[in-house]
Amino acid sequence: HFLYKHTSIFTILDSYKVDGFSQKHVFITGCDSGFGHLLARQLDGKGLHVVAACLTEKGAADLTAAASSRLKTLLLNVTDSASIGRAVESVSKEVGERGLWGLVNNAGRSVPIGPTEWMKLEDFTKVLDVNLIGVIEVTLQFLPLLKKAQGRVVNVASVLGRLSLTGGGYCLSKWGVEAFSDSLRRDMHPFGIKVSIIEPGFFKTAVTRLDLIEADLRRLWTRLPQDVKDSYGETYFDDCDPDISKVTRCMEHALTARFPRTRYSAGWDAKLFWIPLSYLPSCVSDFHMSLKNVMA
């Protein structure tokens, strides 16, 4: 009875929405495909003013064709300070004195990813520059606009920001996003800015495309010394959930709910397996992963 009562309270709180969607602007990075593309269309359909940042002209054109005339696109490279500055200037003109209601740091990359011994330093920095440093710099440059609106920041982390399953910069970057988001949330609380973290499980997006990951693993493999090659076997990757709307619904709630959550676990694998596993002793998760590798 106690559990049911409190679950009902949270369900009721979750249902309360903020007012004035038509007066709110949201800026989303990484909208060429995947979570960002779907979220931009989703929010556009709800009547919010979306400014969608894409890395490529094609990504921007595809999104423009799929959305209303209200949605705006711009090109953004989150590893380029000048590019971020131009985006801030463009968004500032768009939002005016109302400020920016929502910032969604969604842009990311996964490769190079693989065994740590296969990596060089630049393999780490390629991913960290996008997934962590890019998130930090975009947030820092947009904070003045967010403070005007007492808005929301939504940062896309991962279950791999709770449980590190492989080498390379991806897990490191997502742990960093978790830490950055926690400190940002506490620092911005006095200014009325709310910060939410999205922790997806494994979904089919450009970031998790197996053909790209496997091609990059082969690239890493070919440059290894023979003695290192001899010490490794085949590497396998799990299939991913194709329904990415599970993630974008969490993002939408973080932007539109009166009482957004601090963390959203997206996907049943995240809720029922990866997140619970992250709370268990390291020896348990280590054993599970070693067993998984043997079975693979």
C-alpha cells in the first residue's frame, strides 16, 4: 500500500506540464539523425520553437523537410569554439529577451571504442572532445540565455556512464557527463535552472551502428603488433533496441514537465539490468562481463 501510494504521487507529479509551449525555445545538438532528429520533430509537433543543430548540410535539409516552418536549423561542430559562438549568436537573435528555455546536449560519437590496449591517446581525445568537452563548452556559452528563461538543461549520458563496459573514450566521456551534470545542477539551482540526465540503454542510432563500430575495430586491429593480435580473440557486440522514442520521451518530459526528474533511465535494459548492476559490488559486474565474453 505504501509503495502504491508513493508511485501514484510520482505519476501525478510527472503529469503536470509547464505552460506556454508556443513561447518557449529549445536548442538541440546532434540533430542529423537518431535521438536529436526525432526529438526535434517531436517538440516541433508540440508547438515549441526548436532550433536544431546539425553537423552536416544533409542532416539539416532532411530535418527541415520533415518538420514545420517553425523549426530552424543551423550547422554546429561542438568541438569548434567559433562554431559554438556563432550558434549562440543565432539563437540569441531568435529568442530575444525571453531567453532559452531548453538546451539538449545530444551530439555524440562512440568510435574509437574497444579494448584499452588497442588505443592511442588521440583515440580517447576524439571521443572526449565531442562527448564531454563539447557538452561543457556548449553549456557554458548558452548559460546566459538559459538564466534569462530560468530554463532546462538536458544532458545525454548513458548506462555506460554508470558501468564501464569497454575501453576507449566513450565510457569515460559519459561518466564525465554525469559528474558535470550533477555539479551544474547544484550550481544552477539558485538561478532556477533545472538539469536532467538521460541514461539510455542500448538503442539503434548512428552512434551504435554495428557496421561502423566493427569497421573501426578492424582499423584498430590492423595497426596492432602481431604479439598483441595473438593475445586477443573475436570481439562481439549486442543487438540494440530499435525504438529510440523511449529516449526522446524522457527528453521531452525533462523539458516540458513542471517537475522534471534528475535522471531518466531509458529502455528496459537500462532500468532492469544495467543500472541495478551498477549498484552491485564491482566483483559482480566484473564476473558478469567476463562470463558474457566467454559465452560470446
